[in-house]
Amino acid sequence: MKKPLRIGLIGYGFMGRAHSNAFAQVNHFFDLEHQCVLQAVCARDGNKVKGFADRWKYNSVETDWRKMIARDDIDLIDIATPNNLHAEMAIAAAKAGKMILCEKPLGLNGREAEKMLAAVTKAKVPNMVWYNYRRCPAVTLAKQLIDEGRLGRIFHYRAKFLQDWTINPELPQGGAALWRLDIKAAGSGVTGDLLAHCIDTALWLNGGIKEVTAMTETFIKERKHNLTGKVEKVGIDDASAFLARFNNGSLATFESTRYARGHKALYTFEINGENASIAWDLHDLHRLQYFDHSDKGAVRGWRNIHVSDNGDHPYVGNWWVPGLQLGYEHSFVHQVADFVKGLETGKPAGPTFRDGLATDYVTDAVLSSARSGRWTKVKQVK
Ligand code: NAI
Ligand code: SOE
């Protein structure tokens, strides 16, 4: 008999669906001692949340997240709401003794994330941040190759995350679907939204970042606000780029924008080491590019590894026969599987709130450097 893990989801938008799918799938594909139970979903509109619950087979609904957190038939609170709600919800959930999965970025800034980390530490509740790209099998394979020492000394880290959906100056800011353009709801623009993913992966693969120098730009200075109906100043960064020095001595460049016409979600990274290099592209997420300088000269070149061998590649053995592809949604299933395994082994899987705080410290330093025009030290998590 499996132990029930009763989930209370807050927010039924894009991530509410991705997470619900992961909770629903995970026990079909991974051997776990726990059974995920879709116990309750919460959002403010009673009719809509009922429709969502029927579609995904949640056992109950709530329209007030505080009531859901107070329920004693829920073990885990999953936060899939806009960024400005993460801290309040996570701190309340920790106080109620619930395990917490929280969407990224952890807080609106490092100060908020510090309070969130303090709350889960005090309550001793398991916690995780949904930086899901770590669990695309090709990215996990990159981590394995680096940990095996195949790259040797790392010289360079290069990452970018490009989109193009806010170029239209008529696009309003704020409210449902457009909260990412509202500084109050989002905390920042592409720095906290897109670069945060690049930073989380980078910290995982290449260790801590020591200092950064950054520039940001807001191309469209004013937009109509959906909540007030007035044209208001835009407070978010539309584009953000920075140089960084890692603690291991390697140099890095990071770039993100929502103004790269033609790009919808081009997240790429490349790492160059003394002995080997690796590169990954979200648009071709099941492949890892790998160059190994120790290959014999005549056949030396970039290998294009289709990460689909169920004997050798991470997570793949839990799915289909070799050669078949996994996609975006699988990264969320893998994250739930690892979180639950962490409960069972007592070895918590990352990224935890501590890791989420580390990323928020980097985004804080990026925004601060963009304001001052100076190299800025990154606060390190104690
Ligand atoms: P969304 O706008 O699609 O959904 C947000 C949901 O929050 C909606 O269902 C809304 O009704 C609900 N909500 C808002 N205020 C609420 C309240 N007071 N009480 C209860 N529910 C409330 O947003 P999306 O895209 O799902 O983003 C949510 C979070 O997930 C954000 O923090 C975002 O940064 C993150 N995200 C992460 C991704 C990843 O790759 N890991 C991908 C997309 C989003
Ligand atoms: C923005 O469009 C967005 O949905 C981000 O919020 C996510 O974190 C990213 O994974 C995809 O793009």
C-alpha cells in the first residue's frame, strides 16, 4: 500500500496544468513509495476552478488559498501563481507544516527569498523550486559529464533565453496573462523570468557566480495597464545581458530578451572546458552536443547525442523503448519523481529554496549592476 501524498495546487494557469500533468503521470512511470493524490485545487473564480478540477480529477476545490493551506487533509502545497504571491503563500504553507513546491523565481527578490528559506528551515518542511529545465534528460546528462570530470577545467559558460512576444507597443500590461509585464506582479522583466532559468542551470552545472556586470533596457516605456485602464510607466526590463565571473575562474555571458523577433523560447547554453565542450538547445531539447578533444584526430568532431538510450541516459528507462523522444512535460514529471524520492531516501533533491535564493541573489546583482553601471559582487547563500 503506497503512502498518499495529498497535493493542494494554487493556480490553474500554464504551470497549474504542467504540474497537474506531472502529479497525474508520475506514479505510472516511476516506482515510488508515495502515491500522488490530486486532493484540491485553488483559484479565485469558483466556476472556472471547478471546471479545472473536473478535467484533471481533483477531489475538491477552494477559492481562498488560506483555507486550503489550513486544511489537514493536504500534505503539500504547490504554488503556481504569479511571482508576487509566492512569498506570502510559501511562508503561510511552511507555518502550517506543509511541504512546498514553488514556481520560479522563488521570491520577487533576494530579501523575499531569504524569508521563504527561513520559514521552510524553521518548519523543517521539504521544499523545491520548479526550475524544471534541470530535468530535461540532455541537461541532466550534461551535469553527469561535468561531474565525471570530462570537461576538465572550465573556461567559458554562455547562455541565452530569447523570446519575441512583447514587441507590440499596443500590448497592455497587468492582469491575467499579462502580469509578467507588471513590475508589481513580476518583480522584474526578463531577468527574473527568463535569465533566472539560465542562472539556475548555470549554478547547478558550473558552481557559484562571484560577480556580474549588466545592462538592461526597457524598449517600450509606457503601456496601458489592464487593472487601472490608464497608460502607465513600464517598470520591467525588456532585455537583460550580463557578463559574469564564476567562483571556479570561468567567464560567462548571459542574455535574455522578449524582443528577438522570430524566437519563441530559444534557451541555449554552451560550456567550454579544457578537454571537452557541451551545448544544449531547448528547441532540440532531446539532444546534447558534445565535443571530446581526446577522440582520435580523424574522427574528432561535435557529437550530436540523441538522449534516448534507456540503458545509459537519465530518466529515459522509465518511459518508452530506446530511440523515442521525451519533451517539455517530462521535465516536470521527473522533478516530481525526484522530489518524492528525496522524501523517501532522506536526501532532498534540488533545487531547494536554498538554491532558489542563490538564483535570486544573482538576479538582484544583475539588476543592481544595470542601475549602477558597475561590476557587482553576488551575495552568497550562507
Ligand atoms: P498563469 O497566469 O497562466 O497562471 C497563474 C494562475 O494563478 C492563474 O490560474 C490565476 O488564476 C492564479 N492566481 C492569481 N492570483 C491568485 C490568487 N490570489 N489566489 C489563487 N490563484 C491565483 O501563470 P503561469 O504561466 O502559470 O505562471 C505561474 C508561475 O509559474 C509564475 O511564477 C511563473 O514565473 C512560473 N512559470 C514557470 C515556468 C517554468 O518553466 N518553470 C513556465 C511558466 C511559468
Ligand atoms: C515566459 O513566456 C515563460 O513562460 C517563462 O515564464 C517560463 O519560466 C519559461 O520556461 C518559458 O517562458
